[in-house]
Amino acid sequence: VPFRLASTACLALVCAACASIGPDYARPAVDLPAAWKADPGWQPARPADTAPKAAWWQVFGDTQLDALEARCLEGNPSLQAALARLDQAQAQSRAHAAALYPAVALNAGASRSRISANRPLTNYNSANSSTIQNDLKPNLTVSYELDWLGRVRRDVESARASAEQAAADRENVRLVLTAQVASTYFQLRQLDEEIRAVATSADLQDKVLE
């Protein structure tokens, strides 16, 4: 009977260790209409934050704009900070994922000692001599943390989600920066054209007055 009780307790502990802490994330159900526009041309959005953003500004065929966008992406501090956060999140994700596997450590210790020939002896009739001893101790350690209640798996899921969020933030920062450069560039081009048109109109008026 004690053996059966111990076996049952061990089985219960193993089953509990295989279970995860808390339920899996599920998107909350929201009561929304199937369509909010009568126009059939509207389509539901398909977010793709992590997808790399292409060089969309090249469709304008403006070499000066292309140069400005390249200069912005090359040395912008905000984009560099987003890249650093992405590298950090990916490194943390790999570090958390390593906890799912056993850890192996190999080290060694060495020592060398010398016993003096002038040491005192209990028997004066025995010969005294100097000896040298070498001691080499290799050590191999294997450790594994039991995923009790799924704690390690939850940590891995959280780290991966943080890495995905950092990747999305990096692409969004890149898109915002390039859009700001393009918008400012076209506004300046528009002002240049307006100034040129005003100057041309003033020249024509001066010629008419002459």
C-alpha cells in the first residue's frame, strides 16, 4: 500500500509538472457587424506589422528623394534604437529558449604542491626527502530544470512575443520615418513651385508695365 501511494503521488506530480500555468491566450470575443460599409469595394484590413516594408518611395522616380530616404535610413537615431531593441529582444528570446534543454558545464582544476625535506618527523631514524604532488580534477556537470507547471514554456512564449513586437516596432519606425521624409520633400517641392509661379507672374507684370 505505501508503494502504491508513493507511485500515485509521483504520477500526480509528473502530471502537474506537464500542465501549464494559466490558460492559453484567447482573443476576446467582440460583437461586431459583419460589414460596416455598404460599398462592396471596402475590404477588411490585414495587418502585417512584421512584414518588411519595401522601398515604396521609388515609385515616384525621383532620384533626389531616393537619396534623402537612403540618408535617413542610414543614420537615423530612432531607427538605430529600434534595431538595438530588436537585437536585445531576440537575444533574450534565445536565452529563455535555452532553458528548455539541459545545461552542460565542463571545467577542471589543477594544483601542484611540494613537501619540504626539512619537515619534522616523528621518527628520527627514517629518511626525510622532498616530494612534489600534482593534482588534476576534471569536473562534468549536467543540470536540467524541470518545467514545473509550464513556467519555462510561458517564459519562452513571452520572450518570443516580445521579439515579434520589437520586429513590428522596427518596421513601423522605418515606415514612419520614410513617410515623413517624403511628405516634407513634396511640401518643399510644392512651395518651390509656388514661389517660381509668383516670381514668373511678377516678371510678367513688370514687362506689361514697361
